[in-house]
Amino acid sequence: MTEHVPVMAGEATDSLKLRPDGTYLDGTCGLGGHGVLIASKLDGGRLIAIDRDESAIERARDVLGRFGSAVTFVHGNFGNLAQILDGLGVDTVDGMLFDLGVSSMQLDSPERGFGYMAGGPADMRMDRSAGYSARNVINETPEAELREILREYGEERYAGRIARAIVRRRLEKPIESTGELAGIIRGAMPPEGLRERQNPLRRSFMAIRIAVNDELGELGRMLEAAPDRLSAGGRICVITFHSLEDRMVKEAFLSRERGCVCPKDFPVCVCGFKQTLRVVTRKPTIPREAEIEANPRARSAKLRVAEKV
């Protein structure tokens, strides 16, 4: 299995402006890469490590176990962070970090069904206790909806051709594996699509994964709840790997920074919305060339940071 390397680890944790006695939340603790850097700088502080993938939580326990009671592990979804913090009796935290990428452990484990390079079951569930999987998406979704999933979430220009090919094949028999799915996608694409620099399977696999895990819905719920659970001066740092995710984060931060949504010609504010965040990164931070060379999966990463006012 490929070793998991946390993306922009130094940039992200430095952006949190860590205090030794602060309380921090890693909403996607994964295998503990970012968490180690946070916990190692704490002295009397606390790290709340959340992940929806229970197997990732178990791996993170091994990595972060040496920090003892300074780390609290939670198997849960960051979209429910308000409920999670309430359950822990925590009103606010001093910083939050969310890395929205898929870990190397997930990508390189054929049985998880995330990767298009190795065969495996059509799964793609972040939370393996969930009932809805990639098999449901590709075998049960109506063609028009499947086309929209591929077009919107994957920005796939050949979405119509791929959706039609999937529906034709599943009429013969259910599509059970990522290998079958990969073959159908390749067969549906024109020669010029197969010659693209980017692997032609990447966009469709990503779109189906997003649909399986409701990733954009969970991101929206997190962005709505997170600012209210930050202490004054606390920071939220989000690493995205998809243009839709990055746009959502950018707009959510700007909206919380603008506050008032009244028309500009109103003499006084009547909406009641107040500024709650200050955008720290007007342009997203991207990985250095050396990091991309060492870890090609970091290539599309973008880090955005905002601070509670």
C-alpha cells in the first residue's frame, strides 16, 4: 500500500496559528498526517479528530496514540460538526482543518472501489456502514440524472455518451466492479478523449464518488455551521481538490466576510447579517512544485483560510 502523504501539511497547520493550550478540530483526520503536526504543538491543549471512515480512525489511533488524552477520536461526518461538538460538551474551538481529498489508503485498496487503476467492487463509500454505494448509483440512477452527476460533479464533457453506455450495459446485467465500469467509460469515449493528458476515467470516478458520499451536501452543512463554532481569532482551513468544492469554500468565506446582504442603495442595514469571518487567503495557496513532484496527488489541491472576527 502506498504511504499516505498529507497535502500542504506545513502550510495548513501553520495557517491555524496554533496555541499550545488551544482546542482544535481535524474534521478529516484520515491517517493522522495533519493531526500529528497539530498535536505535537499542543501543551495542555486538545485535538478533536473526526473521520467518517472507521478504518481511517483506527489507523489514526495508531499514529496519534502517543499523545494520549490530548486527542479525542470521533467516528462521524464533519457535516454534523455542531452535533459532534455538542456531544463532547465543547462550545467553540480555536481552529478547524478539513482536507477534502481521498487518502492513499482508500485509493490503493481495491476492495474500497475508489481507484480506477485496480479492480475491485463498485463501492466508493467513505463510511462503510452506509448502505448506499457506487453500485447503487451506476445501476439504479435514471439516465438523465446519471448524466447530470457526471457533468456537474465530474465536469465530464462526454457525460451523455458515458451515461448511455452505462444504462445499456446494466440492462444486460448489473455492473458490479470498478473494472467493468472503467471498461464501459473507456468504450464510450471518442479517441480524442482517450488521448487526453489526464486519465479519462478520473472525472467519472470522482463524480460517482461525490454522489455516493453526498460530499457537496456535507461540505455545505459544514461551511454553514463551522464559523459559529469558532472562537474569536480562530481559523478555519480547508484543502479542496475539485473546482466545485473550491468555489463553495470561496463563496462561503466571502459571504461570511461581507455580512450584510442588503441592496447597496439601502441607507441602513435591515437584513441583520453581520460579518463573522475575515478571509485570510484572497487567492488560494497551492502546493510547491517540489511537493507536486514528490506527491503527484497534490497537484489539484487548494488551501483557503478564514479567521473568526
